[in-house]
Amino acid sequence: MQNTDRELKAKHRALWASGDYATVAAELIPELGQVLVEATGVRAGRRVLDVAAGSGNAAIPAAATGADVVASDLTPELFDAGRRIAAERGVELTWTEADAEAMPFGDDEFDVVLSCVGAMFAPRHQKVADELVRVTRPGGTIGLINWTPQGFIGQLFATMGPYAPPPPPGATPPPKWGDEEHVRGLFDDRVADLEMQRRTVRMKRHTDPLEFREYWKRNYGPTIAVYKFNADRPDRIAALDRDFLEFLTSTSTGAGWDAEYLLVTARKR
């Protein structure tokens, strides 16, 4: 079991290290980190943990408030871009390699624990929720931004699903974190003041569906992984290209793509 788990984590790390997630975060969803920081009331003097922080989309604006911030991620390859961005913005924070399902932090260690479309991609949701609660101090805040099943990213995964490798045993699809009932079940009675709002962010880096498809194929780890899985099957690559383009064409606003997300905030009892 331990060997299997190590293999799973290694694959997960390699997936997110492929492509250029820092570019995706900076070009498609730059405002989401600030949205989460404001929603969770991060301010100077608070000790903050960003879980599955990537290149720091939420951690860096959190640090800009004067908070003491730790950015953690299973894929430390993403930290190089994060450090460059933080230096450009003149903020300091700590970067720590950590698995969202088993974090190397103490109980009740942080005033605010947040994750911006990050922790939702760890395969075992209950383990992640347990860890989020564990490292938050009593009365502290947990804040999440998660893609919804019905929104753009949820439907992107649904489009790629027939071509994707089978999920590991015990894994739950990432967009389930964007379902209100699922989130309530994960946290149960361990949190109070649980609030959830559905919002949208417009991805406007491209307006042409074909260009946007190629952008995902170059930069986004999960998309790269699906294409790699079918690399020796030209017929399946062609079908995936077709379905991907049809999806992007049907969901285009003409000025970009609107991606729905669930903003979650709660207080640890």
C-alpha cells in the first residue's frame, strides 16, 4: 500500500510539473487568489497556510497583507515561478513541499488555511478535509475556491474523461469539491458558519476556440497527461481534438470563457 501511495504521489507531482501551470494561473485566473484572501479576512499578524499553493496565486496576495504565509504544494517545481513573482511584488513567504492529504504541520497551527483550485485535485477528499481542519486553530478560518462540476473546468474534465487513464482506487473526481452537499459532508459538524457562493471568472487570454485548445494542450498538466496517455493512438487523439474543440466552441462567450467556481468559507469549531 505504501509503495502504491508513493507511486500515486509521484505521478500526481509529475502531472502538475508538466506544462506551465504558473502561466495558466497568471493568464487565466489571476484575480482568484485575491478573491480568496479577501473572503477569508487575511491581514497582518495572521499565520496563513496556502494548501496546494502552486505558484502562489493566493499565497502571494496573502503575504502582501503582511500576514505570515506558508505556501505548500506536493509539486515544488512550481515554487520557482512563485518565488520570482513574489520577488517582483516585494513580498516574502515560506515555500514548503507538502502533501495535502498528510501535511507536515502541527495541530491548530494556522489562523487561516486556504486553497485556490488546488487541494481539490488531491485524490482522497476526506483526507484533505481532515487535514484542513486539523491544522486550523479553533475559531480559525478555512477558505477554498473550487471548480464546480457544471462549470467550465468541470465540463473540461468531463470532455477529457472518456480518453483519460482510469483514476486510482479510492479517488473522487476533483470537481466534486465544487458541489455544496459534498463539501458539507466532508466537514460535517467540525466547522461553523459554513458559507458557499457560486461565482464565475472570465478566462479571456484567447477568444478563438482552436487557439485556446492548443493553449490547454501546451500548458495544463491534466490535459497534457490525457494526450500523452493516447499518444500511440492517432484515432483517439483525433477524436479528443474534435471533442475538445466542440466543447470550447459551444461554451465560448465570444470574449472568452466563463468558469464557475464555488467560494467556500467556514470557521473551525
